[in-house]
Amino acid sequence: MVGTEIDLPAHIQKVARPATGDGLKRQLPRLSELRELLQFRSPELDPVKRRLLAAQTIDELRRVGQRTTPRSVFDYVDGAADEEVTANENVEAFRKARFVPEILHSVATPDLTTELLGKRIAFPLVFAPTGFTRMMHHEGEVAVAKVAARGNLPYALSTLGTTDIEGIREAAPGGDNWFQLYLTNSESLNNELIDRALGAGCTTVVLTTDCAVGGRRLKDVHNGLSIPPSLTFRTFSNMSRFPYWWINKLTTPAIEFASVRDFPWTNAEVAALLFDPGLDYEDLAWLRAKWPHKLLVKGVLSARDAVRVMDAGADGVIVSNHGGRQLDRTPATLDVLPSVREAVGPEATVILDGGIRHGQDIIAAIASGADAAMAGRAYLYGLMAGGERGVERAVEILRTEYQRGLQLLGLDATAKITTHHVRTPPAGFESTNNPGVAASVL
Ligand SMILES: Cc1cc2nc3c(=O)[nH]c(=O)nc-3n(C[C@H](O)[C@H](O)[C@H](O)COP(=O)(O)O)c2cc1C
């Protein structure tokens, strides 16, 4: 009888067929329909998996990371220099970009891949170099390198990594592993680092150039997170609320600058060496002569510098303000990207970093002239939230958003993104209501 029309008793008819008459034929409730509507998920017992699956965006992953990591560590990742103007504007610049779709194109199976430095990668994303990664989660750089290798994406190990160059090769032997170099005023250290990067099969060296001296990250200063650490009582008592973080930290190898551990210097001395105020074009020429593979210069923020660096023999530039962690009040990287691309021409490799928090940010970067985007904090939030699985989740979020963005734009391949697909307001522009569009993208 379920689902069959019946004659209802009068007192039920009153309710089911109200006096006003809704004109609908009623039937007995169908339990099968109810069952379809009320399909409860079986509870996820693994708390890490539960948290990660609940995070639908990088911002939500960030909040999970914030809850699971001591505040000083979270601040170290999340914070930036001085008033954090640049760090915020990096993100804001992407929020202001507007997408212009093309209709009536078949986009059923989009090709997300792209060619970067002679290799085909899964989609235009590179893992940025970040120091102290094992402080954020004990799985550290190894977790990031493994996710990158599995996902066919390049990973740049930092000179300040807490895993050494050889450790990365061991963890991710099939990965496209890059090495980020801080050239120091110790020639023996420079030579050794480059030789080891070569020996470990690194395909690309990234020379970071925006650290003549250390940026002033006020949150770290207030938390006492310096090298060596001088924690405040408040920082320490907050840390004590994260027993798992402590247990993992105390039961895994000590946090150190792993690639330079064999040199007879303390961490503080190494950190001082790494910020070399004497770095200049002669050093770049020296590196170019010594390093036989791809060489990128990171920290470029003007067309003029980009051209000079390319003339000095670099294979490409990374438009970067170090995620706003060095010189504050530099322009947002998305804003300077079109002029850099215009200056270096179509052949040079141009990568953008700073502010990538959504897969569509990567589309905006490509449309504005980049070959790929590099993300730092986005994957570190994942790492803090759940180690290797958290990094995997970050990539999954970015990749899904990237693919959906591409399809909704009417594009079936990364290669089809052009300047016509995004409108960015002129640099320095404040109101989101202004109809102005940058001349360079029209
Ligand atoms: C915690 C942290 C550590 C970093 N360490 C390094 C580093 O050792 N070398 C380097 O070249 N850049 C370093 N960076 C900068 C990143 O490579 C990248 O430029 C920046 O994170 C991009 O901005 P985003 O975090 O908004 O993606 C670091 C960034 C963060 C957040």
C-alpha cells in the first residue's frame, strides 16, 4: 500500500487536505523516501582525518592548524614583517581579480598539466622553500617532499630546512626536488651546499635575494621565537597546552639546520651567516658559472631587476616579496607580475609567489603572466593541521579549486589561460566598485 492513493479518515483529511484546499493528492508517508533523505555519515574515528576532511578551503585548514599548534609556532608561519601590509595585500590582490568566462566550450576532461623548466607537472603549483618546517609538525620537509613527488609537483627545500638535502632525496627519490640557496659569506659553505644539491639530484637552484638582513617579524619578537629561542613565560605556558606537539618534538631528532649541521657553528651563527648584506651581481655570476642546471632568482619585484637577472644568466625569476616577511610595504606580487612578464619576454620562466590561498589564485597568476605559482603558507597550514595528510589535503583543495575554476571559465587546458580571462585592477587601486581594468590585461 505504500505510495498508493487512499481514502483518508475524515479527521486526518482535515489536516492533510486543509479547508482552503491545496489541490494536492495525499498518500501515506513513504519510509523509503525518508531513508534516502536521512543518510547519516558513519562517524570518522580518526581525529586527524576528521579535521582534515572537514576543512573545505585553505582558510579552514589554516584554522585547524591554528587549533592544533602552539601559538608561537602558528604565528611564525602566519605572521609577517612589521605591520604586515605586504602580506595582507598579497592575498587581497587575488581577491580583487575578476574572472571572465568563455561560454559554450566542452570542458569535460580538462588537462591541468603544464610545462615548467622542461618538465610536465600535474598543475602549475610549486612548493615554496620554508625554513624550520619540522617545528610546525614533526613530519616536516619529508612529508612535503613526499606529497610533492606523489603529486608530480616540484618541491624546493630551504637552506634553513630541518631535513638535509640527502634526506629529501631519500624520502622522495622520484621527485622534482629543487634547492633554495642562501649564498653566505662563507665560500666553503656555499661550495659544499651546491655540490651536495648536485649530488642529490636537485634539478633547480633557487637563489633567494631578499634577505640582506632579517625582516622584523614582531609576533616572533614578542613570542621570543628567535635563534636561539628566548621564550616568554606566556609562550611557554601556551606551548604546554599542546602535549602531542611536545611529545612528537621531544621524541624525534632535534630541530636544527640539517644541511649545515656538519659545520662547526651554532644555529645562531648559521642564521647570522645566511643573511649576507654583501650579496651582489658578482655572486650571481659566480653561482651561474658553478651550477650547471636550472637557476631561478627569487625576490624579484620589478621589471628592471628581472631583466638584469636574466641578462646575468638566470633561467627565470620568482616574483616574490618573501610572503611579506622581509621588506614590508613592497607591492603585492600579482600587481607587479604583468610588467615583469612583459619585460623578460615569453621565453623566460616566471613564477609568482605570495598570497596563494585558493586554486583560482593560480589561474589569476597564470593569466597575469606566470608559468606557475608557488605556495608557502597554504601547505604549511595543512602540515600543522595533520602532517603529511594535511599537506595532501592542501594540495587536493588547491587542485580541485583550480580544476573547477578552469572548467567554469570554459577552458579545457591550463595552456588555454590567457590575459583575457582575468581582470586585475590597476596597482594601488582600493575600491572593489571601480570599473577600472589594468591596461596590460586588456
Ligand atoms: C614559515 C616560512 C618560512 C620561510 N622560509 C623561507 C626560506 O627559508 N627561504 C626562502 O627563500 N623563503 C622562505 N619563505 C618564503 C616562501 O618561500 C614564499 O616566498 C612565501 O611563503 C610565499 O608567500 P605565501 O606564504 O603567501 O604563499 C618562508 C615562508 C614562510 C611562511
